[in-house]
Amino acid sequence: MFSFPPNFLWGAATAAHQVEGQNCNNDWWDWEQVPGHIKNGDSARVACDWWSGRFREDFDRAQLLGHNAHRLSVEWSRIEPTEGEWNDAAIARYREMLTALRERNIEPFVTLVHYTQPRWFMESGAVPGKDGWLNERSPEILERYATRVVEALGDLCHFWLTLNEPNLYMVLNYAWKNRPPGAGSITQAMRVGRNMMLAHYRVYAAIHRVQPDAQVSLAHQWRWIAPANPRSPLDRLAAWQSNYLANEMFLRALTEGKMPFPLGRGEKIGDDKMPLDYLALNYYFENRVTFDLARASSLFARQLPSTWLGGTPYESFDEAGNLNPAALFELLERFARLRLPIYITESGTFDVGTDNQAPYLVSHLRALHRALQKGADVRGYFWWTLVDNFEWDQGYWLRFGLYHLDVETQTRTKRPVADTYAQIIRANGIPNEFMEQFGN
Ligand code: FCB
């Protein structure tokens, strides 16, 4: 058996817009209404129906599976439906959710902004139409919202995440433009990334003013980027450059107190305190990139389609990468040097109909265990996700849940991975038979 430390946190991760339903005051809602934006014309109109109260039954499921932590997000557009005005009913609802978790002995990790912004925020500034994170005032606007949330929920929550994946948000929404606002350029994407980093610094300080002992971080999806052909200097260049822009630049902004090029010009940000109390890493797959002159919008790096999905109905889904648990190990080993507690705030894979999720879980937890043995201070793991949910532009087609969801009837059906995970949690370790069955 590969044992984990006592008090290790085990759970799943969710995000407000993906599970709540009836969330119609934000940029995603507007985006979903346009035909062609979401696969199969899906929308988050109902999603997992949490806003009507189904969060309770799903938290019961998490409890039954032995989860002792859960990552969720609060929806800014519900809490601040118009600029500077607070909706007490929405706050009360989130208090119910956090209380429901606490009653089940599940530690909440709360993300303040997980990919969605209020409609007014997207239309708030000088650029006509949609400026949102391009607005110079955005860090200050976020600070006000965060302060209100932490004042209202701080007694129920100790672990906060300011923003989810600024690195993906700025690229997908402003450079590749397949998510709202669906307009922008590389230069604008950089401004978005820069404002999000400035916002993080301000919010980090603001949360600590309200709740001095809070644990605060930012969820970064670490894209593990490898050259398609390691012998090709151009592929290596493409991989280096993608890795810098997707990962290293953000890590520098967060750990060196300076705004790195091209987010800035090395100017100082914040005071001298590193604005992270723990590291929050989302990790999924390895991505292989090749040099491609036709890909100016990705600075000449093109991501290769996944190789492990061939022959499944998912083979055209080329944003997923290849499985590489060893990359998770290397990542954790590297981050151990920062001497901060580490939580894997998202990890998982979608169901391709071949019971592929349990092998993913076991092999990645085994990699995590190896990192623990080498001294990495990993304290928790969150599977993405508890119940199938609204997977953004992929609608309900991509299904990552421990439970399968029938959106029409709202019926949940447990997948095999849920039991595998529950047994690991119960043992607080990976039983040997799982290594024989799924491991490597
Ligand atoms: C992450 C997002 C999350 C979910 C997973 C699959 O990038 O944070 O909301 O969509 O991918």
C-alpha cells in the first residue's frame, strides 16, 4: 500500500456556472445564446441544478464517497448583480452551501472568479462593448468584490482562490476567441493577464486584512508542454516559448514580485510578500507542440492532437493532450523547492466509455505519492469533477464526473472511478491491488 499523510484532503472540484443553473447575468450566459458557440447547442440553463437546492444531494454523494474537502466557486454576477450593489439573498445561498459542506465535515476551498464575470463588468470601461479585464480599474473592482465576499463568508471558509487559470482565460477568450468576449488580440490577452495578476496581488492583501489567518492562492493550470520532435530546434523553440507564456511568466509574476515581459517590463508589483500561502495547481495532460508558421495567433506553436484517444468518439477533441503522470511528478518535485504547501486543485479525465478514469486516477496519485516521498509537501487532491457538468464550449459532451449526469431528468449514476477513489480515500492510500490493476 502507498500511504498518504494523515489529514490529507481528498475531494472534487466544481465551478459555479458549470453546476448551478439559472445563472443568467454573466458573460457566459450571453455567449451561450449564440448558435454555434456551444457544442450541440447546449447551455448551462439547468446544469446540475444546484441553485434550486440539489447541491445538498451532491454533497451527500461526496460525503458517502469519503471526501473531506470540496473546491467550489461563488458567482460574482449573483453577489454583485450591478456595480457596487450586493445581493444578500445570493450571499445567504452561499452561506447555506458552505454550511452544508461543513455539516458533512467537508473543508471548502472557494474560488472567487472561475471564468465568468458579471455582464456589467464586461461593459464597464472605456472600450465600447466588452472590456472587462482590459479595464485599468479591473483590479480595484475585483478587490471590492473580494472584500465583500470574505466579510460575508469568511467564518465558513479558510481556503481561498482568487482567480481560476488566468493563463488559459487570457488565451482562450482574448487570443483564440472561442470563449467570451470572443474578441481581442495577443496584445489584449497580455493586458488581461497583467490586470489579473495585479488583481490577484490586491485581493491577496485584501483577504488577509479581513481574515488574517486565511490561506490564499490562485489556481494555475500548469500546461506541461513538450516539443513534438525533441530533435527539432524549431519544435523546441515553440515548446520553450509556449511554456514561458503559459506557465513560467505567471510563476514569475507570482513569486518574484515583478511583472515579467511581456505582461510588463519588470516593474515591481505589491509589497515584498509573496502573494501565495499555498500552491494551487491544476494538472491534466501533456501537450506536444510543433513549430507552424501559419499559427501567428499562437506565436507559431501548434498543439498536436491527442494520441491516446484514437478510435473513440472523442478522437476529434484535440485540445486534450496525452497522458503523462510522470509530468505531474516532475512538476511537484520542482515546486517542492518553493517550500509552500501544495494542493492539486483540479486533475482528472473525461469518460471515453472504456473505464479510462480509474487508471488515470491511480497512475496520477501514484506519481503524487512518489513526489511526497521525495519531500514535496502535497496536502490535497481534487478530482475534476463530482458530477458531469457544463463543460464550457464543449457543453455536456465532455464528461469528467465521478457521477454521470442525465441533464434532462437530473439523474446521477455513479461511475466506476467514484468507487476506486472512495476506496483510496478510505485507506488513505493506494491499495496494492489497484497498482496491479491500473498502475504502471
Ligand atoms: C479547467 C477548468 C474547469 C474545467 C476543466 C475541465 O481548465 O478550470 O472549469 O472546465 O478544465
